[in-house]
Amino acid sequence: MQHTVSMISLGCSKNLVDAECMTAILKKDGYTMVDDISLAEAVVINTCGFIESAKKEAIDTILEVASLKKPGKKLKYIVVTGCLSQRYPEEIRKSLPEVDAVLGTSHYQDISEVVGKLFRKDRFDWNAYIGRAGSLNHMMVDREISTRPYAWLKIAEGCSNGCAFCAIPGIRGKYTSRPMEDILEEARFLAGKGCGEIILAAQDTTGYGRDLYGKRRLAELLSELSRIEGIRSIRIMYAYIDGITDELISEMAKNPKVLHYLDIPVQHGDDEVLKKMRRRDTSASITKTLEKLRRAIPDIAIRSTVMVGFPGEKKENFENLLKMLKVWRFQCLGCFIYSPEENTLGYNMHPRVRKDVSERRYARVMELQQEISLSYNQARIGKKVRVTIDSVADDGIFYLGRSYSEAPEVDPAIYVASTTHPLEIGDVVDVKILECTPYELTGVTEDESAE
């Protein structure tokens, strides 16, 4: 009898890759994977536990799934994997009795073994699958791809940067680069599955190679990836300012397959706060690198992330952040309110910023960014852009797509109208931008706009 299993993945793109690897393992071992959790005998919930809001989402999802675990229902077992289980296995055991098993981030390759134990009603050792983080053993070429026409490609696991606000090193282990030949093999697999856009992901993509080869090798990796047939474009996420070398900038500028897009989470714009955060950057070094990027690649789109409310952030520190955001002018910007996380340096730092103050600062950052994003979008009205179609909008009228300036899942989509002929997912079409808001662009396929 083939048992049915459903996979739910929460959190970031790196978690999605892990879920795809676990799904492939389960399918290989004979389990039938179903999207509808009401049809599943077991549900695997791959969680995030990075900040408070992510932990809440994970717990809410567990409880929601657990509501289906009743006498007479199909669902029998819940397995929690990912960051929450790696970080809080005992708390899950004590507070969430609905959960039958946990699997840490270094044991993803054991997912089939754990599910099998549950179905066989074998004794489950709660601590057997929570080990030291940082393993690459689960990283498989044969992933079950859940995104089209792009795919995330994880080039490293863990982080060694030691930012004061971040719990990732304790959850995911120290930074561990994947061997380049493994990455290239997986990229060829993804290209063969029709994923024309490859999105490189790691906690710090620009750190790739330092631990394994003794130097940064992201630029070389980009060059090798671009030689793979079927890969149309390569996008870089999660870059660090001090890792954006002249070699990397040159490769981005000359390699036609590397998109002129970069995600650089700078975290703050005030030097005092950056130092407390244990960031290696200063406002001056950030400015210098951004200027260098824009000189070498004039049409580059840069997105970033900042944090407000870090312990000790004074009014003048925050005003400096706003001042630098006006200078840096990122096309897109995410903002987070600081979340105190156990086992981080920031957890015991004081004074804490009041919640209402942090919320007002968050609102001011986003208000400023709306103005900046709107100005970028308005400058695109009337222009033609190349757009990859990702999906159909909920209204069934528009298609949703992206140009080089938008990364999937984090940046706004472009709404595309095409009444002359249907479009297919993965099509690349010329679109004339007609309307915009700070967070949306709307356009028509070029053949229509000429009428």
C-alpha cells in the first residue's frame, strides 16, 4: 500500500529548496505526494524559526493542520522539520503533542526513514534526528521542482558572519559552500526541467567558496553556470556589500546571462547601529559600492532590506537611516522590526526600543520607500520591457510576470494583458508599461500596444 504524504514549506526560498529535496526523497521511496492535505495520511511541515513572526506562522500552521488529525479522518501523523524543530525540539514535544516527529536541518536526508517509522508504529527517538547543523547531505540533484519557469539553486548552507540580531548560525550551522561541480550538476538538471531562470541563494551568496577553496568564487561560478545550455538567465540574491568585488561586478557587467539585479540586505544606514549589529559595513562603504555598481552597470536594479528598532537605536540613528535611504534609492526595499532572538548577541542588549516607536519608524521607512519605488516605476511608463510569464492573475484576465528588475516572491509582479493570443507559463514577451503604483506595473504585449 502506498501511503500519502503532503509537504508544506514555510519561510524563505532556501527552505523551499529543502522541501523540494525532501519531496524527491519521499517519492523515490514510494510515497505518494499530494497537495491537498485532506488527502494525506502524513503531513510534513517545513518551518522557519528565524524571527517571532515566522515562529508564529509555523505554530499556527501546525495547529491548523492538527485540526484535521481526528478520529475518522485520514490524517494520522504530523512531522515538523526545518528551523523551528532544529531550534526548539523539546518545546515542540512538550507544547505541541499533535506533532509526532521532528527533524532538524542536518537530517533532511532522513525524512523517509522518519515517516516510515511512524507508519510502522516503530518507537521514535525524539532527539535522534536533531543534530549539529550544517550538513549538505540532503542537497540533491533530483529535486521535485515546485516553481516554474524559475528555480532557486542553493549554493551554500549556514552562515559564519555572526550578526548580532541573527539566529541563523545556531540553526543552520557555519557557512558551508557546496562543491562547484555539485552546483553545476544540479543546474543542468534544473535546465533540463525547463527552469530557464536560475536564482542563486545562500545566507551570503558573495561568500561562496571562501571556506571550501580559500577565496570567493561567485564570479567564476556565474561564468560556469552561463555555459549550461537551457539556462537563459541567472539572478543573485542575498549579497553582502564587502563581497561585491571588482571581479564580481565585471562578470555581472559582461556576462549576458547574469541579470542586472542584485539583492543586498544592508540592514541599516547609521554607522553606530551597524557596529552594534556586528555588520562589517559602514554607510560610506555601502555608498561606495553602490556607486561602483551603478557606474559599471547603469541599468542595475538593486533591492535591499533594513531593520528598525535594534537595541539602542536612537532618534538620530534612525534619521541617519532615512537620510541614507534617500541617497541609496533602492528600487525595492523590505523593512523588519527587530525581533529579540535567544542565543544572539542582541538578545541581551539594552536599551530596547519601544514597540510603538519601532512601528512608527517602520511606517516612515515604508512611506519613504513608496515614494522612491513610485518614481522608478513612473520612469518605466511607455517603455518596453522583456517579461517572463510566471502565472495567471486571480481575476483570470491578466498574466503575472517579471522583468529582470523583479525577483519572484519578493518583488511586485508585472500585470500583463494579452487579448490577441493566449500566453503560456514561461513565455518571454515584450511588454509596454502603461500604468503603475508604487508596488505594481501594468502593461500590454507589444503587438497590442501598437494598435
